Amino acid sequence: MSEYAGRVIVISGAGSGIGRATAILFGQDKAAVVVLDWNGESARSTVDEIERGGGVGLALEVDVSNSQQVKAAVAQTVEKFGRIDILFANAAVQIIKPIELTTDEDWEHVISANLKGSFVCCREVVPVMRRQRSGCILIASSGHAFHSYPGYTAYAASKGGQLAMMRAMAIDCAPDGIRVNCIIPGATETALLKAHFENNPEEKERLVAKIPMGRLAAPEDIARAVRMLASEDAGFITGQSLVVDGGLLARN
């Protein structure tokens, strides 16, 4: 029996990519998976896949930058399942523009979805975990928090902010048995990255050439790392970042 059987995990941005792969993996482990996504149809598609595999899921259409929507989603989760054991704050957007072309609206959109969105999810889930005296929070940051590229000012700022937030939250939450860590995915073969490479095929070749392991990550690579860091084997790990990038940051 999986250690996740009967546990309740909330995953934001789980309608596609890394979030979807993680939701399906935990569904296979017989956890109850709450799928949050701004696209309700995508959220339901993920839950359908979980249920076809014999798992349990709940699809909720949620914009994580909207505090009231997140609050309502957490309330629905607790009403249905009674608890929340794991939060994977994964939802994110990306705008690639040089600083002088980044508008106020661009900045606010990226910061609201990425930094504020992960903050709001954590803020609403922590009281539930405090009552339980246990819980695990994982936030998907990015290698851009350490080494970035031209055009990523807003995105890198949001991802660096997540790291600082995670470390402070880990200190706040540790006395109540709540662990808080970040996952740092490398370049991952999601629909967003594939679309970017369709317009810039030579960029994919350059990127893969920089990765010591010689390939992009599959969403399942990141999902397995999330599962590992959420496990009891990682029970004394908090306030840390786990880089899953095939060695790219080590080379940088």
C-alpha cells in the first residue's frame, strides 16, 4: 500500500504539464487529488484520467491570483475530504520581454499568478494543516531564480520571490509539523515550451547541448521529485530547494 493512500493533495495548475503529471502520479498512489486550474475543462480532463486509473479526484476552476476563489476551493476540499495533507503550488505564467518593454500590466500579471498565487494557496492551506499538526507544502520555483536569460525580468523576479517566501514560511510553519520546500524544475517538455521551440527550433538544440544529461525533463521527472520530497523519507527536510534539471544549474 502506498504511503499516499488516503491522503489529500491539492495541486494548482494541474490541468496540464507538470501539474497534470503530478496529479496523475498521486492518483495512481491512491491519494485524493484536488485539481485546480484556471481552465475548468483542463482540470476535469486531469480528473477524468485519474478516475480512469481507479483514483479519486476533484476538479475546480480556480484563478490562483483570486483570493476568494482559492479560499472557496480550500473550503470545498475540506468539506469533501476533511483534511489537506499536501499542497503543490505549481500554477504559473510566463511573459518574455526585455525590461523596457515590460508593461505594468505584464508585471502585475506575472507577479499575481506566480508569486501572489503561490502565496494565496499557502495562506489558505496553512490553517488547515496547523489544525492537523502536520502537512507538506511544495512550491514550484525555477532555475531563473538563480541564473536567468534576456527577457525574463518579471518571471525571474516572481520565481526568486517564491524562494525567499518559502524559506520564511518554513520557519513559521515548522513548530506545527508543516514542512515547506521548493521544487526547481529544469527545462521541461510542456506544451508551453514546445510552442516556444516551434518558433525557435535552434534554441532547443542550444539548450539541450547545455544540459549535462543531454535531454529536457519530462513532466513525470518533476512529478516523481515532488512525490519524493513529499514522502516520509524527507520528513526532516524543510526550507530547502530541490533542483531537478539534469545538471544545468551545476554547469552554470
